[in-house]
Amino acid sequence: MANLARHDPSSLTRFDPFGDIDDLFRGFFVRPALLEGQPQIQIKMDLKEDDKAYTVHADIPGVKKEDIQVSIDGNRVSISAESKMEKEEKEGEKVLRCERYSGKVARSFTLAHDIDEAKSQAKYSDGVLELMLPKKAGPATRKLEIK
């Protein structure tokens, strides 16, 4: 909130009634506004690494495993899922409130090493997608003999 100051008419400074108007709107457009009925859904995940592989645990609740896609391109991994609402309204029944998300959600991330797509595995259980992403073996370092 802007600080209020008393205007002194004998002051030589020019009075600017709109000088602090930017304080009123500060932060107004910084955060996106969420509209009623349009939740902001995002895939939450944990990423672990050891010498040979990456392990990803991604929370994707309420989605069938057939509706999840994982693609690997070098060191870039993309996960997308689609949740579909099944509308089963019985006669005489009306929906009072519907808060479950329906739509598509996606997330991509880049890893430090390329992934071996052929050896990668994915499991989906209890709303958690587990990815085992083995690192691709890099070319062996070869020492040149100096002649």
C-alpha cells in the first residue's frame, strides 16, 4: 500500500497525484491468475543418479498407464499424460461440483548424459511412474602412442 503524505502547498516540489500508482499494481501481473474450474496441474518428480543410471519417480495420479507417453531423445526425456473424465450421470442425478482434473499435462527435462533407450524401463503403479534410465556408454578414451 502506498504511504500517504500530506501535501504542503508552500512546497516547491511539484505535486504528482499518480506518482505512487505503480505501487497499486505492483505484482498484479506477476502471478498468473487461476480461474475457477481450471486447476494448474503439473507433474511432480524426484530424480536420482548413480554411476550407471538415472532413476525418476513422477507422480501422475488418476491416469491409466495406457494414457502415459515417455519419449527419450539423447539426453532429453519427455513425459506426457492425459486424464479423461468419464461422465456417468444417472437419471435424476445432477453434478454439484466437479474438481477433478481432465486434460493433458506434460513435462520435459534434460540430463547430463545421453540415455540408452534400448535398456530403459518404465513402471506405473499406484499413481507413480518409475523410470530406469541407464546412461549410454560413451566412447572409450583411447591413448595415442607417440612415435
